[in-house]
Amino acid sequence: MLLPFTAAFLVARTRLRLSCERTVVPSQMAIGESAVGRLVLEKTGPIPYGILRFEDYVPRHLGVRPRFTVQTLASHWRREFTYPLLGAVRGRYSTGPLMVRSSDPLGLAQLDRSFHATSEVMVTPRIFPLEEMRNAGGGGATGESRPQRLGVVGQDDVLVREYRHGDDVRRVHWRSTARRGELMVRREEQAFDPSVTVMLDSRASAHGGHGKDSSFEWAVSAAASVAMHFLTDGFELNLLETRGPLTMVGDLSSNQVTTRHNVVHKLTDITTTSEATLRPMIDAALVHQGSQLVVAVLGRLTRGEVEQLERTRHNRAAGLALVVDADSFAIRSERADAEVREEHARAVALLREHRWRVVTADRTRTVTDTWGDLERLGELV
């Protein structure tokens, strides 16, 4: 009869000398990707424990909580455990702390303790590789020359070089050819650094669906992919969402790696807003009128919002719009009514009338496919 009380006293008063090292590799992953949690446990001290049960805290958006048991009478041992993590929902998470349930060798008494250490995990938007859009400012400072940008305000510096096999004969510069006595072609360089404004419609009312399969997640992934595409191509970035600026041209570090990390972190933390209109985003875009290109990732629209969007194209080369079909991401009972759908269709038509290059995307279309559709539309302009 005294044995259970003796066991409880010993478990409560005995110091458990246990250390834990924890890591998550990789600590940053995109939606749909996986990572591995790793725990290294080591017990020291002369007093053995019969059974030690462990449970690590894992948020439900990363997977199930791993549980494992060590049953040995050895006074010193070292074990390594791994478990899978899946990035199901964008955001920042913490795994841990690790809980330990100890008991005496006879299993008559048990006591729960916890470590304090945790591991940080970030689930980012999925970033798709995009093709270079040569006919609408798809090239930046990289390469031998920048592609000609349509309608960019400012004087171009006309440079020439020797003709090479495959050059377009329409680029032949006849004055230089006559002066030098050899065939010369035109190479156009912009007199200023290229920049782009990327706008993300983050209104909850403009999107449909829930979680990682919602139209908002598709839009965030598209905005991230477009931003990374132009940053890689040497553009300065002005990144806006419905509530205002996420970044502004010139605010980001000149170090490209740091800049890309900043943009990814901003878009990892973004959430939908209850704003009813795009006015705060439009006003933020009008503060900086130096961008040569506007790329808008939009949800449901009205004709009034299209008129506001048109103001952002003042003195800019082109306007590109990726319009998400929000209803295709929503279940039937949550889709917009016929009047809202009709207004949206008229708004998209009006956007095209304003000479925006517009592509709509439903849940079956990837960001890469949609961007390719924009490229093909440019070939027809």
C-alpha cells in the first residue's frame, strides 16, 4: 500500500537531467512543401527512469503532434527523433515546447514537465517562375540591353553596335551604317532605372473560398511571383495592397537577397481586410508616379473601381491585370449573386477598353499559365 506513495514521492523529488536540442529543416517553406522537425534528447545522471513519454507541440496547420516513448533503465542515453511537417496554411508558427511525462520504473506514478525552447517556422506564399515579358517591360538591368518598353515617358539614349546574325533588320541604324561603312543596329537603353508597381487586392469581399485553396491565396502567390520576377530582372519595386503600401520604391535594401526576403516576409504576413474599396491602395500608388509599369492582381471589381485603377497609369508604359475568378474558388452557397457577377463582367470589359492587358484566372489555372496568357496578349497588341 505504501509503494504508490513512495513512487510518487520519488518521481516528484527526483531531478530529471534531460537535455533537448531542436531544429526544423528548412525553417522556411512555401505552401504545400514539407519540412522535418528534429529532436535530440540526452539523459544524464545516476538515477534511471523506467518510462519517459514525449509529446511535441505542433500547430494543426503544420501537422499532427508527434508522440514517442523511451523505455530503458539505463542511467545515460541519447536518442534522436524526427517527424514530418507540412505547410498547409501561410503564416508564422512555433513548434514546441516539448512535454515530458516521467514515471517510476514500476509505472505507479507519473509527472509532466516541459522544456521552454521552441522552433520558428515560416510558411510563405508559393512563388512560380515566370517567363520574361519582352513586350511590356519584362527585362531590367540584366543582360546586354533592355527590351524596349511601350509608351514609357522620357528620352531614350540611342546606342548602336555592329550587326550580328539574327538581329532584326528593322533595328538597322542607317545613319551610323553610312558613316562607319558597316552594318550597325540600334540598341535602346533607358535613361533611368526601371521600376514597377505591383498591386494586390486584399479585400475579403473580393475573394472566395477558404484556406490555401482560396482565391486570396492564389492572388498572394501571384503577387509574390510577379514581384520576384521583376526584382530578379533589376526593377525597383513598389508593392501595394488594399490598405496601402507594403513597400515603396527606394525603401528596400540595394542588396537583392535582402530585398527578396523583405518582400516574402511582407506577403507571408498579409491578411484580408474589411475595406470596401480600393481607394487607399490607389492613393498610395498616386504618391509615387515614377513607375513605368503597373501590374494589378485583382478580385471582384466594379466599374467605379476600374475608373480608380486607371488613375494609377498616369505616364506609365502599360497596365497588366490578373483578375481572379473568385466564384470558382467558392462553394455554390458562397458565390456572388447574378447582379454582382454581371457588374464584375462589365468592369473587366471596361478595364480592357482602357487598354489594360487583362487575363482572368479560375481555380484550374496556375500563376505561370496566367502570366503566359498575358505575354501572348502582348504579341497581339
